Amino acid sequence: MYFFPFPVRRALQPMMIIGFILFAAGPGFSEESSEPIRIEADRMVSQEQENSVVFIGNVDASQGQVTIRSDEMTVYYTQNDKAQGKTQSSKVKKLICKGNVEVTQDDWLGTGRRMDYFAKDRKVILSGDAKAWQGQNMVSGKTITYYLDEKRSIVEQDQSKPGRVKAVIHPDSDSKKK
């Protein structure tokens, strides 16, 4: 395990992090995107044995149209295939964000205490007082599962506790003009 006590901006020298954050086309946190993921945080801990890197404090990450902010982000990546040579970079497998999570894509905003992102499925799961907005419309529940490519959400509430999924939908302003 490596610990970097200085701000991650200094730690993110090109050769040091490039191996796990670059990908081999599509928008936002895709394992197939040619755009790099840009991450800034107060500190970074590399855990090579677990194929992960933890970013801690004021985490701000983006790729293409997707932006994620949280208190902590753990990036899990695949191991390089040594048979493919040193030019093959690692790919992000999943992200786990904790604390004050906020994820945006275009006009969609989701918040919660935790976010799990699965790169292969391009699926975001927000949990812990999860809320999502699209424009002025809002939904809330225990968990919100958002499929980035389909721009489709599933909102669920904890069945063991009282409470329900909630939504606030504003009528389209164009329909008022008719």
C-alpha cells in the first residue's frame, strides 16, 4: 500500500496514475471510453494488492458528460494482461463513493450517502436518502438505480420501514400554452 500525504493534484503525475484511469468510445465513465477520467481529491491511497485506489476528501471526478462528487471514492480496476504488453492500460471495473455523493449527467442529478457504479453495466446505484432530479422533477427513495446509457431509473423504498417512494413532477410548460 502506498500513501500520498500531499494533495492528489501533485500525486496525479501522468506516468503514475495513467495506467489505471485511461480507457481503450461512448460518453462518461465507460470502460470503453477514449476520454480519461479526471479525479481530484485531498489525498490518495494506492492499494495495488486489491487493484484499487482510494481518493479521500473533496473528491471531484469526471469523464465526458458524467461528473461525480463525494467525500471518498474507491476505484477498482482490472489487472493489466502481461501478455498484451506494457502499452495495455488497466480498466475501471467499479467505483464506490461514500459521503455526500452527487452524480450528474446532462440534466440528471442524483444524490445519496453512497453510490456504487458498475462499469460493465454502466449502472449507478444511489443509496441512503437517495434523490434524483431531472430538470424540476424529483424522485426519492431508499435506492435509485440509474442506467446511464438508457437514461432509465428504478426507485425503491425499504419495505421493512414505513414510507414510500416519492415523486414531484412539474407539468410541461409547453402544454400550458395550448
